[in-house]
Amino acid sequence: MDIYTRYKSLRQRTEDICRPLAIEDYVVQPIVDVSPPKWHLGHTTWFFETFILTPHVQGYQPFNPDYNYVFNSYYETIGNRVIRTDRGNLSRPTVDDIYRYRQHVDEAILKILSAPLEPEVSNLIVLGIHHEEQHQELLYTDIKYILGHNPLFPAYDVTYQPPTLKSTSTNDFIRIKEGLYEIGFKGDGFCFDNELGRHKAYLNEFEISNRLVSNAEYLEFINDGGYSDFRHWHAEGWDWVRNEKITAPLYWHFIDNSWYHYTFRGLEPIDLEASVRHVSYFEAYAYAAWKGLRLPTEFEWEVAAPNFTWGENWEWTESAYLPYPGFKKAPGAIGEYNGKFMVNQKVLRGASAVTSPGHSRLTYRNFFQTNLRWQFTGIRLAK
């Protein structure tokens, strides 16, 4: 697919994700980690305007100079911004304003895509495409949190069908021999800077499960008192369980002696055969400890992943999010993209059912804080 067509398809898909929403849904922000859908629509547009149109298109006039303050996410180089917790207080600009903003920027980007591009501009547009694909996944996860915390549990789309993956019901462990392995991105295609710095890692022999932990298996942990036994938890995780009164994965509800969970189709009985999702690192670690097993490191995961099906849920690893050897931040604001977050986070590997098509790679390094679970996060065990 050429870059012109890819850009048009990308921008349309973002709006298609928002199509089932009511106008009132666009501005809700229940917690700091969740941004209103309206903000995602504006921020992804701001990215193309700020990093491509304004510096590289002579005579370009920003749609609204105030939008730099409203839609800058965390780029200190770009200037002041609305604090993250206030994104849900922005009744203005309106949803219609933001769709007009998207149209304004799209017309300008498509115009420059109709002519030969300088390599720097082409690379920035490709980065912008992958950036918006990340926000497409965030739109899905944030919309689910917004509607899943509405006391009426309204459906996002009663016809929603998640992508299906070929997975096995047999729980087998794959043995990987000890040795020196190459880790990190290799090739000529796109990757994020945190995947670069291909290097060798020595791994002891290990075994890793060929499938994710199921809801039925995780329910055994709950029924065995897993959330009330400190022995399975890190000290910080145990404090989190007690302080937040955590008793089950996010979106699980015990109603009339049965377990239900919120899905994009509304509240439904839990499918015991499906993989458990929306668990924190704390929960993933505790479950593994309860089983007498552990989580894989991100290096083990990358080496073993060609041997199993992945992509249903992001998979917690036992690796801290750190730079690879030789990692260097890019100059300017683009350098703030990944490197500034390399502290106090755990790496997740794989992809999820709401990851944009074509966005996943074996070397992709996602990362979140240990208590977060609004993403589609699951558990694969190792030993």
C-alpha cells in the first residue's frame, strides 16, 4: 500500500472506531490514564500538524493556535499543555470542531503526499502513522473503560466481533535451549527507537507455555483465596490489593452467584475457555507464584514467540523497561517519544485483539506501570 492510501485508510479507521459513540461519550475521562475519545482525535491530528505541516510546509497556517496547548500530550520541547487530568474538562473545542480540524490537516497532508517527499518528511509521516495506530488501540481501551464504568454497562457495539486467533486448548510447555541469542529489531522496515540496539543475550534453558492463562484457570486462583494470601504477592502488590480492594480482574462482576464481565457488547457471562485479560503485573506475578511458576523475561519471550500463537493480549514479562545497548534519543521533541519513560515500568510483549492491523512485531516493546490493567493484558507462564 502506498503512503497516500495508507494515510487515508489510517485516518478513516480512527473515525470508524469512534462511529458507534454517542456525542456525550466523546468527552468522558473517568481516570487519569484514560483520555476522552475527543482528545485522541485531536492529539493525533496535532501530531501531524506540529511535526510535519508547521515546520516543513511553507505558508501553512495552523487550524487554531490554541490547539497546541490543548492537544500536546507530554512534549516538553513543544511548550505548555493542559494537564492530563483536565482533558475531560474540555467541553470546547467541540467534537464538530475537532472533526473539522482533522479535515483541515488531512487536506494539507494529502497535498504533500501527492508530490515527491524529502526523506525527513517521509520518515515523520510514517512515524505519525504508527503513532496514530497506537492511539487507535488506546481509543478502544479507553472507550471500554468509559462505558465499562457506566453503571448501566452500555454496549459499545452489540455487533462487535473481536479478531479470532488460532490457539491451542492443550497446555504444553515449549523447551528453549540455553545459548546466546540476538535480541532487537533487524531489517529495513519501521520500528520504534526502543527496539533498536540489536544485541546478544545469554539465556539459560527455560520452558514457556504455548498458550495464555484462561479465565477458568484464573478463577481457580480466585477461589483458592489468591487475593487474600499475601504469600503470592510482592509487598507493593499486596498493598495495592488491600488499599484498592481488588478481588478479581478489571471488568469482572460477581452477580447472583455467577461471574460476568464487561465486553464491547455489554455485560456477558465469562467465557471460561477464553484467556484472562485486564490483569495488572501484580496479578500476573501473583498468579504465577501461586502456580509455582514465573513470568518470562522479554528476551525469553522474543526468542520463544515464533513457536506459539500470540496477539490476543499483551503479555506481562518479568523485564523492567530499560534501554538497549547504544540507545540514543533523537534530537528535539521526537526524542521524548520513548526514552523518557524508561523507569518504573514493566515490558509487555506481543499485541492484543485491539492492536491495529500490521502494527505488531516480534521485537515490539510495550510498557506500562505495574498496577495498570485497562489495557488488554494477559499472562503466559514460564519455568
